[in-house]
Amino acid sequence: MSVQYKKVLEKGILIISLICMLVLYFVMLFRSQDNDLFFEVVSGRDLLQGNFSTASHLNNFPIIVQQWLYSVILSLFDRLGYVGHILFVFIQNVILWLLSGCFIYRKTKNKFLSIIAPVLMTLICFDYMINIRPQIITMITLVAVILILDIYRENKSIKYLIILLPILVLAANFHQAVFLYHIFVMVPFLLTEKNKIDFKLLIFTPIYVLCSLVTPYGIDGALYIFRTFQSDTYDMFKIGELSSIDITSIYGIRYVAILVLTIWLVHTKRSNRFINFYVLSISVLSIMACRHSSITFIELLLIVVVIDFEHLKICKGFLYGLITTLCIPGIILFSPNCIFDLCNGYGDVAEVIEDKDSLIYNSAVDVGGYMEYKGYTKLLMDSRSEAFSKEICGDESILNNLYITKKGYKIVDGNTVLASDEEILSVLKGYEYVLSVPLDKLNIVVEGDWIKLYDDGNYIIWKNPDIVDN
């Protein structure tokens, strides 16, 4: 095969791989809605009215919106509906690509790599990086911190440490609960290239930590995540993000692949303390709770800049072909339902109860956000179950009662005991409607007495005749 023909072939395969990457990205983008979207939007609407302490959509329940700035911006984009949701994610992705590309080009001087790598890394981290959740903005501020600290390492000018202050304040207001990720990424920078402590950065670090308090919620917002871990919420209800990463899942395969790649980099002496620290730390965190894999993008960013793609003993055509081969199954899998509006996934459940000020006991927690998004104002709770724990709202009865009506058990002195039918009915007393899922224990208790208005196999709506008919 002639050299010229080989180059033409490589360019052809490259174009195909780029097209496949972009098609896969947009297929995933059109499906990037998440159940959290609903409570984020309605919280943003409340905040735009100046209501920072209670949720009007939850019967004026006291609330901490630790991602308040994100919610406000999302609620503005929501005025465009589904298109606004997709546009918001896309704009965030473009900003992330620009910052990541700047960092990659700064380290490699490779224009092509600085363009293609951020998109490829986003596809690899699609679960959080192509999703309508605040993790993308958190990643934007994390990459900005790494980029600025990398510049600071070269010239040691204190102005770059000062520039970080407004960025960190913004990060806290966008997603206060995960602010400490920003301190985490600074750790390897505390040592200079000569392995000496950088005292200027060390002195600034406590000031950076204090930036987490510069929000409308102050210390309560900063402690939000720690207080949730003190509650019984995660013992009562299984939350997937808090389970350990499953090695057999696509996320586990990604996790193993990054570990293997890091071992190879260490073996070939291409690795550095940044890669070693981030990969080891994020691996440990992901084993503790898989939601920490939301910062996997950081690992890939640091890995990409140390791989010498020009001298790898791999045919470029093979590499581009591999990317294409990995993209095609994703395109085939997601394309049939790529135009996916999450609102369509709840059927007519929000059309049954005409009076949107009715008092509704929704043991179907996951649909609570959608119901409040559709205008219902007196729901029990929405999908952010940790916000209703005693440690956050001061009332322990909400989650305890939910456990009784869903599982048919109650917790007494730390022990789980069977709840009676009378106890379940006493929880529901005073509510006009109940919105449940088929497996909820309460369905068995109210059947025959309450009126079933709706049942689509996913959600059930019961009407309390004693209150509604009066």
C-alpha cells in the first residue's frame, strides 16, 4: 500500500469516525433529560419570585436549594420547553469543550487532539456530561480550576490564585453540595515540580474553602451533603447513585479500562502524580458511591495530554476505525427513541386530578417532581428524598410515614417492625388523593374503601371519598 493511498484511507476513516461521534453525541443529547429536571425547574421559578426558604410547590415546605443558581438558569431555559432543555445542555457542553480544548492544546500543542478529545471524553462520560443536571457546570468550573492552576505553576503569579476566587464562588452557587471537588483537584498542585510545598497555594486553600459559604444558604448549604449522610434516608430507600460501582455495568467497564490505561502509563513512565492521584482517589470514591464517577472526565483530561499519539505504534486508521466501531452500537441503540421528552414518560397521571391545590399524598416519590412541574402545589414530596429527612428539614415523620405506607414497616428504636393497617390509614388521613406505585403496601389497605381513579400499570391514583365528597 502506497503512503499516499494510506493517508487518503486514514482521512476517509477519520471523517467517518468524526461523523459517528457527532451523530452519537446528538442522539444522546436529545435524550439528555433527567427526572431531577422537574424539581430543579420549579425551584428556579420559586427563586425568581424571591422565595429562597420555602417551596410553594410543596405546600410551602422549608427547603434548601443548594444548586439554586443552576435551577434559576434552567427555569429560564424551560420557557422554551424541550428545546430549551436540550439547548441548555448543549451550551454547557460547548463551554466544557472549549476549556478542555484549551488545556489539552496548552499541554500538547496538538490542535486536532484539542478539538476531538473533549467530544470523545464527553461521550465516554455521557451519564453525567450529557445530562440535564448540574454536574456539567461543576465539571466546567473544575476544568477552569485545573487550567488556571496549571498556568500558575509556570509563572507563580499570585493573580491567578486571586482569579480562582470568583470562579469558586460561582461553583458554590451552582452546586454547593459538591464544592469540595474543587479542593480535591487542587491537592496535586500543592507540590511544585521540585516536590516542594507551594506555600502561596497552601495559604489560599482555606480561603478557597470559605468560598463555599458565599451563597444564600451559607453554612446550611455547605453542610447539606454531610447532614444527609447522617440521616436514615439511604437506609430506608435504595438510591442507585449511592451504591458501589458495578464492575459488570458499562460504568464499571469504563472504570476498569481507565485503571488498566493508568497502569500502562505508569509502566511506560508516562504517568505523573496528577494522574495517579486522580485515578486512585476517584476509584476509591466510586467504590464507596458510584455518583463520584461524575468526575471521571478529570481523569481522562489528564490522561489524554500525556499520551503521545504521534508516536504510538498503532495505525491511525485502526484507531479511527475503533472509535467508529464503538460509536455505531450506541447510535443503533439510542436512535429509535432519540427525540425523547421525559414528560411523555408519565402518561396522563398529571391530568386526572383537576384541582391542582388538592392535598396529595404521593408515595410515588419519583413522579412528585413531574406533578409539581405540572402545577400541583400541595404534594407530600418530590424525588430529592434526602431534603425531607430530619437532619435537613427538622421533621422525622415525613420519611418515617413514607416508609410505613410504601413498605408496610415502621422503625422503632432502630428496629424494623410490621406496621398495622390502622397505622397506614392514619398516615393517609386528611389527604384528598393518594398517588402510589403498584408495589406500595398502602394499595392493599385502601382498596375497597378508596376510589381508584387511575391505573396505568406504573402509577395509581386513589380518591378519599370522606374528604373529597363533602
